[in-house]
Amino acid sequence: MRRYLSILFFLMTIACGPEVVDLSSEVSSYAGRASWQWESVEHFLLRGRARLQGENQLFSGPFLLWASKEAQAVRADFCGPDGSPVISLLLDSAGCLIYQPEEASAVYVAGGLPAGSGYLDVYAVISLLRTGFPEIPVQWEMVVSADTSSQGEIRWVYTSLTVDTAVVTLKNSRLFPMLDTGSLSLEVTATSWHDQFNAWPLEWTLGSSTVNAIIRLRSYDTETEPPGTVWNLVVPVPIDTVFTEGGRWRSAFEFPIR
């Protein structure tokens, strides 16, 4: 009798133990989904509201963002309550121009959008906005480079020239990952009501030592082609050019030669 009770207790322990998640399946699922999302969109227009709190400014208002793979460009205007731009941004293959009309200041970041000690190039930003992954999502590369050693989450590690690291983390059951560069974090906190392949990031939270923001989409449009004039950003003030110390964020994984 005692023997049967021991066996029963052992079986109950197994049944009540922590659920073991097949992360390899999760990796393949997200990699395939991100790759499809990247390939199925050529350009998009995002509209919504953003609330930003920084060291010298606080504003909440509408924003509009255009992105195009063909033009290799992203253009965004974040506006205050009166609808006038507070921050305008133009990112292309050469770098990122950030203009603050109210401050009468503009800075050009060579290479791409600053993110911690490194920068993200234009394709990385377009992918990030659509898929949550800060790089063109190539399915086999995502699967091979994924770290599944931590139970309940998948990680991709990136490094900069300063040997700083950035981590992309996809937690179990999440559709989109979180990006953490050490000094800056960007996380998708809500998604649109669609199936896994057609879902879009609906709300982002951005946090750093100097700024915090909540960005929420109201609509997205993948049909309307961006007019050529949208890529023109007129800046009537002197522009300071800077270089990010760490260069472009690159995968820390050593890919096999194919």
C-alpha cells in the first residue's frame, strides 16, 4: 500500500510541476511570423498619440509616421496638443535627422537612429515598427542565433563597437519582443486584434534615463503610397552632426559560413 501511495505522490508531483515550454517551437513560430510580416509589407502609415516626458519637455499629442522599404526612409512628426510638431524625424540610409522646432535645434546622427551606445539603421527601424525585431528578420538566422537557455523566454544578443550589449527578449506567449540596450528599453505592451500573422504592435513604452514615452497607434495603412514630398524635412536652423560611439548594433552570434 505504501508503495502505491509513493507512486501516486510522484505522479501528482509531476502533474503539478512547472510547465515545460518548447522554446525551439516558439523560436520557429516567431521567426516565421516576423519574416512573413517583413516580406508582406512595402510601406505603411501609422497614426496615433504619444506622450513624452523628458528632462526639458513634456508633451502629449498626435503623431504621424511614414515608412518605406523602397525609399529606405522613415519620417515621423510628433505634435503637441495644438497639432504643431514638437519633434520631427527623418531617417534614411545615411543617417537620422532630428529637429525640434520649439527648441530651434537640430541634430544629425550619422548612420541611423540612436539607441543606447549604438544606432539602428533604417531597415532595422522599419522591421522594429512592424515585427518588433530590430533587424531584417531572416528566418533561418533568427532560429540559429536564438538563445533558449532561459526557461520562459528567448533572447537575441547584439553588440556594439564599445562592446556594450543589447538584448531582444521574447517572453513566452508574447507576440512581439522587447528591446533593451542597457540605457534604453522599448517594449510592445499591446497588440491589435488580429491573428498572429496580421497583428501589429498597438502600444509601445519607451524608457531611458532622460526620457519616457507611451506611444499608441490609432490606425495603420499599408495601401496608401507615401508621396515623394514626405521625405523632405526643411530645417531652418544650424544642424549639429554627431557619431554614435558604438556604431551599428550587430548580432553577437557568429553565423556559420554558408
